[in-house]
Amino acid sequence: MWPFAKPAADPVIRLFMPARAGACATIHAGNFHRGWSAQEIADLAAEPSVLAHVALDSQEKTVLGFSLARHVGAEAEILTIVVDRARQGKGLGRSLLQTQLDALSSLGVTEVFLEVEAGNAAALALYGKLGFQRVGERKAYYAKAGEPAATALILRRIGA
Ligand SMILES: CC(C)(COP(=O)(O)OP(=O)(O)OC[C@H]1O[C@@H](n2cnc3c(N)ncnc32)[C@H](O)[C@@H]1OP(=O)(O)O)[C@@H](O)C(=O)NCCC(=O)NCCS
């Protein structure tokens, strides 16, 4: 390595701020058929029962991903987790989800649920690595234009 070259600094995970909603909406729209608007994301994140984190580049300028979870008592649900397509597969999803799980645990959450499309290999790999297990399924749950509706799996993790 060139003697003066610094290694690239790692991304960071921070609590969501409303100013980040637009960038979050762009990343969401790039990954899902029905994207959530910036307003929808900001409104959800502002709910007292919702915990929201963003992944940012080391300069804290660019949003690389985000995750939202709703918690009620000892239970929580991951509402969404999404990483910018260009940054997927580099450990960011895992960092985001682990941060959410740690924060939920500190709030007294002991059981976390989520719903995922049966064919979503990346998400299933991530959830499996972090201890989620399949507890149910909803057949023909996600409507898809021009193809059969996809199955949803319900996953649970005991101990946030
Ligand atoms: C699902 C998602 C959030 C994962 O984030 P990511 O940053 O790409 O995942 P990571 O790099 O942190 O990978 C986490 C683990 O899953 C594994 N993994 C990731 N993508 C994978 C794939 N396509 N196939 C198999 N394993 C995969 C990784 O090897 C890693 O395991 P490791 O920590 O033991 O190395 C991301 O792919 C995404 O935004 N997808 C589109 C939106 C989405 O589907 N969200 C979930 C809706 S339920």
C-alpha cells in the first residue's frame, strides 16, 4: 500500500433523523416494488413505539441503509431493513440489524418477529445468521404483477 494511503473508514450506524428520510426513501424504492415515500418513513420513525436507525458512510454524509422496528412491551417487529444495492453484501445489513436488536434488548424486548418473502435469499441468510427461526408462513401473501403471489415466512428470534 502507498505509505500515505489510509484504509477506507468503516460506515457507522446512527439513530434516524428526519433529514435522512428522502435518502431512505430512495434506497427503499430501489429495492421494493412499492417504495415508501419520505413522508411515510418520517411519520413511521416519529412514532414513539418505533425505533429507527440509519447506516451512514464514515463522513456521515451519505445514507447507505436503514431499518425500522416497532416494539410493544416485550415484543418487537422488524418493519423493514434495506441497504443501498451498491453496498449490499458488505456486512451493513448485519450491523444495522444487530444495532436494532441490541437497542430493543435494552428496552426490555425479549421476542422479535418479522415477515420475509420466501424467495429472498439475502434476507433469509441475514436473519438466520442472527438467530431468527421460521415459526409460520402465509401462502400467496405478496401480490406480484404478472406472476403468482409469493409466500411470506414469519420468523421469530427469542432474546433480542
Ligand atoms: C437483506 C439485506 C438487508 C441484507 O443486507 P446486506 O448488507 O446485503 O447483508 P450483509 O452483507 O450484512 O450479510 C449478512 C449475512 O448474510 C449473508 N448474505 C448476504 N446476502 C446473501 C445472499 N444473497 N445469499 C446468501 N447469503 C447472503 C452474508 O454472507 C452475511 O453472512 P456473514 O455475516 O456470516 O458473512 C439487503 O440484501 C437488502 O437490502 N435487500 C433488499 C431489501 C430486503 O429484501 N430487505 C429485507 C426485507 S424482509
